[in-house]
Amino acid sequence: MPAPKSVCWCFGGRPPEITYGIDGETPLKAMEVEVPMPTDEKEIDEKFAEIVEELDVDKPHRDALFSLPPEKKWQIYCSKIQDRGEHWPDYYIEKLNNLSSVFVSYNNEEEELRTKMVDNLKTALRTQPMSFVTRFIEQEGLQSLLKFLENMDYKTCQSPIHTSVIGCLKALMNNSQGRAHVLAHPNCINIIAQSLATENIRTKITVLEILGAICLVPGGHRKVLESMLHYQKFAAERTRFQSLINDLDRSTGIYKEEVHLKTAIMLFINAALKYGPGKEHLEFRLHLRYEFLMLGIQPVIDKLRKQHENATLDRHLDFFEMKRNEDERELSKKFENVHVDTKSAYSMFDLLRKKLTMTSSYQHLMSILQHLLLFPFGNDSNISGMWNLADRLIQQVALQQKNGQDPDCVPVEMNVKQMIRQMSSGEDVKSLQQKLREMEKGQEDLQSKVAKKERDCEMKEQEKDELAETVTRMKAKLDQEMAAQNELKQKINELSVHIENLSSQLSSERGERQKLSHLVQTGSLPDDAKVGLSTPALIELNNVSSHVIKPSVPPPPPPMGVPPPPPPPPAPGAPPPPSIGGGSSQKFSNIPRPKHPMKSLNWSKLSETKLSGTVWSRLDPSKLYKQLDLEDFEHTFSAYQKQQNNDGEDTEGSTKSKANKELSVIDGRRAQNCTILLSKLKMTNQEVITAILTMDSKEDLPKDMLEQLLKFVPTSEETQMLMEYSKEIDSMARADRFLYEASRINHYEGRLSALCFKKKFPEKMSDIRPKVEAIKGASSELMKSRNLRQILEIILALGNFMNRGQRGNASGFRISSLANLIDTKSSTSKHVTLLHYLVDLIEKKFRSVQKVDGELSNVRVAAKVSMSELDKDIADIKAGLESIGKELKFFENTGETDSRKFVSVMTNFHNLASYNFSEIEEAKGEIKKKFDSVCEFFGEDPSQNKPEDFFGIIDSFLTAMADAKAENERIKRQKEEEEKRQALEESLKREREKLRSRRSASPATKGDIKDRSNKGEFDELISALRTGDVFGEDLMKMRRNRKRGGVSVGNGRERGGKL
């Protein structure tokens, strides 16, 4: 038997020489060519070269094809062109989709037709040119095959059509492009593995050969192991590879099929062990082989040697056992050439104990064993899952490679090497733990203090920044005011002169007025005053004095002690007025009083004036008290909250102490929520009240807690109930006591609301300012952006070129039309739209326009600003400032001592906040004007557009442009990668041709051409796996070593058995 040779270039050798049996005496059948043959032989060679390139043949076959006469070349060219027209991939894909969509019962004749159609597709994928395979992939032919495999019913799974579909996938993988797509598909290998669930032997053999060959392809080994894990769940196996070992052990009844199946299983097992990580890593081979040994593969191999005498099968069995012996000898060197009995737990533990004793790792071994003892025991699936997880984690730690890659499926993603680096030694950990325990006690206090100081610093920093900004703005206004003041000074000087003139006139008028007053009082003027008056003036004064009327004398008051007259009698038919202390008071006087305070019923009382004519005027509850067990009622709803012992029993009977009772008159749910809030504050009631009265000068109250405190402002009913039990304040529950103390603060709710507003004001302003600035900036940017104008100009030009009729000859278009660019699809490519074309056009001919996104930075922010929410936020701030103003007026008028801090703090805040808010109001009016201007600039109606809608259109357009640009670049990269891949394939093809030409024992003959189209490199790989040629060199090497060492296969160690 000649020495075996490697199969593919990936093994460093040449594929096995495949001879194609063409009977040289049988001439090619003449074919009528309808297309006339060109007279120029150069033109024939050019056309023929296209066909040869698509055949993907090596150099010897290529030379043989080109050595054919021109007539034969033209005949082959025409036959390929004719086949291409008759059977294009679209036809097969449509048929496959029809098969996948509906499965109905059909007769044998119809089944044969369907099988024949799939066989024709398999042949086409092998024989048709590269363009056929490329179009089959582009038209989602691979997805159609996989869809058929996923959706087929049980009958179809056992039929020959299933085998043919698997054959199509195998044929597709003969092509480098098809193989790349199969490996790149996320679920393709898993779906192929699902076909192992069939009883069809031929299908199962083909699947195993495909999976075994994929193990040899770079990147395929891991996918095959993952597919077997997927098949474990699909077939409900207890463990991975269980069905394979069962098929290897059972008999099918037909000797030839049985041998082929068992050979396929062994070639898959050997390929999984030998290639991938197993090519270099002993640990991985031992790990994976142990899975097969645990399933009982060794007794099955011994059985196969006795039952079957087949050279190919024996070759695979020999490789498995020889490789196992070699690996176990290598493992034994780790333990000083002691054989490791993997069937004995005691033997393995004894080896580990001897190896790790007197090392620092021994304590970890003991810890592992100790914690394994803590695992639960039993046959429950959850318990089994815990042991499986521990097993898988240890496997991952043992097998992970130095680069952090896991050769097999893992339960969690982790980098073992990196984690080991991060772990400290045991001594360092102990010392650090000791230090940590010493520092933990003070850490919590420090954290609370730091958090408090951080809040304080943050507030102070915000106030500092706001004050700095305010000072800057006030300086600018001060300059304006100074200019205005100079103008006012001139006016003041002018008015001063005018005032002096008026003052002199006023003094003269005052003298006249005094004289007139004297005349009115006395009826005559003194002589010196008359001297200054003229005769007409005196006459007038005399007339005035003669008409002066003396005031009448008031009537005398009534005598003391005389009662006032009685009121008028009531109108007929009117009800008598209620007497003081009668009526309802007499009605309620019969209500018994409880001996101890009780909980209150939260109801709303009706006014006495509204009871007339209602059902309540007819009710008399006082007569029911004799029938009620008031003592039980009082005990059940006592205001005191009785403490309970560990058994949940009331301790009132055993302990009469009042200290064990808490008085609570507030609603239970409300009191509970209030208590939870107070506990979160980590402050006493008095500290909370003091913080509120001092306007939280120490920054103890976070603003979120203040918002919660506003929910627990005592109502008037609660205040009244709490005041009734004010003498028992020491017995009150915490929530009741807090509400009682809060109710005693004058305008408590106003203080709390003002403090909360003060703390939230910087946040609100910092939230509003960017929105206002964004709208202002976006409006200015759109008005100034030249690049946006040029883009609109390009779109207008393209649109007028495309449109005709009423839509054509446009001078402008609505901004909302920008969203429609992506809806205009290209007629040549479904992935290209007018927007993609526009982006590509800009990149090629208007590169400067690409900076438009940078010019419109504020547009993206403005698009997210809701004008209605902005108006609401501004209105809320305005209302809050007005409320604080009212509170300030109230406290300024009261003059209370407790209110001085509020007045001083809130006055400063109110002045500063009002100034800042006035700027926001001014800016709001400014952005309204700017937005109206930008709408009119683009021909839009401001009244029909909101800022968020208008700017949102521009933002969406810019985002769509960016997405289109990214998609264009992705398509471009895919094209470049495809070109690189094709160049790499060509380079690899040339290397293979060089290697084959150097190692070829004899030159290629014409007879080799016949079967080239029926064999591909993936088929060659499977063929070499089937015969065991891929393991030939290893087998020869191990046999030489065995002869030198005198070790026979299977002797020298015990066989593994089934669990």
C-alpha cells in the first residue's frame, strides 16, 4: 500500500491523487451548436477562459482544457451558456421554498420527482460555474435549504429527499465561497447536526462526514462541538455524544451500511480529537476522550474488532487506541510515570494528594472537597445541575488556553489567567482582611460625613457659579444703567430749576392759604392781613363767611343700663331660631366617653345646616349605646399600640406598664409610611424640625426627602386630633409625634415648600437654560448654515430632474419632504435609495457639504425639547416665586423670632432667583421671535409648527444621512473584503497548483477532465477522512514507537466501561 499523503493545503501537503476514469476510446458526443463560432481564435479563447475560471480547476486541468481544439472549446462554451439559461438558481430556490412551506402526503412517483429535483440542484452546485453558486447564495438559497431541514416532518426526515438536501449542503461547501457562508451562518451547523436524528443511514453518514470535515477547517472545530451540545438538547440526550455511541454499538441489520456508519462515527470522533485544539493540547484531547470513555466507547471498540473485519474501520480504531495510549503515557509523566486509573476515584485522589502535599495548593484541594461535601445529594434535576455546573467550571479552568480562548463550550465567560493575576496570595488576603475589619467600623461614619459634605459643597458650588454668572450679567446691566443715569442727570438739572420756581410759588400760595383759613375760622381777617388784600378780595371773603354753617349739636346718648329695644317678631311660618346650648348639643350630650384615648375614624362631617330633610335628621344613634359592648370596642380600637411578644400574643395582660404602649391616632397606612420616611432620614424628630426652622443651614435634608416630607403635612383634622392628646405626647408613636410637632410650626407647609423650591431651583434652572439656548442656537444655525442650503439646492435640482407635471418645476419644497427621500428606491439595487445616492453624490462632488452636521450641533438638542413642557416648567417656577413672595410678606408682618431666619435666607434667595428667572422669561420671548423668523425663512407657517417638530425633521434628516453614509461604507467594505477574499482564494489556488505540480508523480492526462466537475476540495477532504489518510502519518509514527517500545494496542491498561 503506498504511503498516504495529506489531503489539503491546510495540512501542509497535497491532496490524494484522484484519477478520473475516462474511457479514451469513447469519443465525445457531437453537439449541434446553434450560435455561430467566431472566426477569431483569440475571441474563442477569451470566452472559453470565462468558463474555465468559473470551473475553479487547477493548473494541469486548466492547461489540458486550453489544449483542446477551438471547435471543442466553442462546444463546451455553448453548452455551459445553454445550461445557465435553462437551470438558474431562482428555479431551484422557488421549488425548495414550496417544499418547505407545505408538507402533504404524496405518492412514490411524486416523491421521486421531488428527490430528482433536489438531486439536480446538488449536481448543479457541483458542476455549474461560480456565478451559479454566487447567485444561489445571494438569492438566499442556503436559507431555503436550512428552512427545509428545520420544518420537515417525520416522514420527510426518513426519506431520500432528506439525504439529497444534506448532499446539496455538502456540494455547496465544495466551493470556497459557499463554505464561507455555511461557516458564517449562526445556526447552519446546528441544523445540519439535527439531521442525526433520522433513521436513514445514508443521511446520518453524510452528516457525520460533513461534521468531521468541518473539524479540519479553521474555525469549524468549535462550531461542531457547539452543534453537538445543541443536538443533545434537540434529541433530549442525557449527555453529549450519547446517540453516537449508541449507533456505534447497535446493529442495523445490513452489513455494508453498518460498516459505513460505524466508520463515519469513528472518523468523526478521531477528527474531533485530533484537530482543532486537540492538535497541540494534550489536556483537550484527554478531556474530550474522557467524555467518550464515560459513555463506554472502549468496550464497543473491542466488540467491533471481533464482529467486523474491515481495513478502513480497523484503521480508525487503531488510531483512536494508539492516540489514547500515547496521551496516557504523556499524562503519566506528570505523575512520575505512574499509570492514572481514571476509573478509580480513590486512585485519582491519592495521586492528587501525593502531588499536592506539602504545597500551598493542598489547602485549596481540601477546600474543594469540603465544599463538595456541602452539595446536596439525590436524583433531582436541580441537584444534578449543581454538580454539572461545578464539573463544567473546573473543565473550563483546566482547558482554557493562554490567550483566554475556550476550546469547548463553557457555562460562563471568564478569563482564567486574568482572574488568577488579580487574586492575591493567602497571606496578603488575611492581612488585608484584618485591616479591612479594623477600618470598616469608621468607614460608614466617614461615608455619611463625606456624603453630607459633598451635598453641602455641591450646593455651595452651584450657588457660587450662579452668583458669578449673575454678577457678570448685572455688571453688563449696570453699564447700561450708567448710560441711562447720565441722561437722567441732565433732566434732573432742568427739573431742579423748575422746582425752585415752583417752590417760590408754593410759599406765596401758603401765605394766601393761611389767611383764608383764618377767615373761615373767625369770620374776619386781622388788619395786617387785610392790608395785603385788594378790595375785591375782601368782598369775596365776606360773602364766603356769611354762608358758613355751624355744625349741628349731636343728640344726647341713651341713659346707662337701659336695654336695647327687642328685635322684630319673626315672619309667620318661619322655624324658631336654635337656642344656645339646646338642639344638637342635647343630642350629643348622651354619647358616653371612652376611658382611654381611641383611634379616630377618618370621615367628613356634614354641616348642621345641611341636615334638614336628609336621612341624618331621622337618625338617633344614642339609643344604640346600650346594645353595644363598648368595653370590647374600646379595647379593640384603643389609640395605644400594644407591644407583642415573640409568639405574636398581646402582652397587655401580662404587662400593665404604660411605657409599653404607643399612642397613635393617625391613619395606620399614613403613619407607617411617615415612620419609614423618618427612619430613612436618620435624624430625630427634633433635628428635622430644627433643620426646617433654620432653613437647613447644615444641609441635612436632601431635596428628594423634602419632596417626600411635603406628602406628610398634617391636615386640619389630624391637627385637631393630635391637639386633643397633646398632654400624652410622650406616649405618641413617632409619626404622630412628628406630625404634632410640625403642626405647631406657624405656616409649616409654606416653610417646607419654600425650602424644597430653594433646593430644587438650581436644578430646574440648569434644566431650562440649555433648552432655551438650544432652541435659540438652532434657529441661528439654520439661518446661517450654507451647507444646509447647498444640500437643499442639490435636492431641489434632483427633484426637478425626476418630477414632471404638477410636481415638476418647483422653486422650493416643504421641509417635511426631506423624510421622503428614503422612500424613493433605486431600480437597480434594493438597498439604494435617493438618500443613499445623495450622500454618495455629496461625498464625491460636494465634500465640503459633509460638515453640515457640525454646523447644526444645537439642532439635535432642540429637537428633543418639548415646548409645552418648557412652558410648564417656566410657569411652575413663576408660581413658586410668587408663593415665596407671599410667605415673605406674611412672616415680615408677624415679626416672630422663629421667622427671622426664614426671612433673611429666603429674601436673598428670592431676589437672586427673581433676577435669574427674569432672564429666562426674556430669553423665552427672544426664542419665540427667532423661531418664527426661521420658519418664515424656510417658507413654513410658524403657527402650524412646533419647535420640536420643525427641528425634529432636520435632526431626523441628518441622522438618516449619517446612517446612509455608514451603510454606503459598509457596502463598500464588503465589496473590498470580497475582492480581497477572491484575491486570497486565487493566491491559495496558485499555491496549491505549485505544490501539486511539484509532487505530481505523473503529468495530468486528458482523461482526468471527465470527473473534475463531480469532485471538490471538500469532497476530497471527506474522502481522505473516510479512508483514514489524514491520520496516516500519525499512525505510522505511533506504530514505529510501539514497535520500539513493545507496547500492543489495548494492552497495558484497563478498558473503560459504560456508566
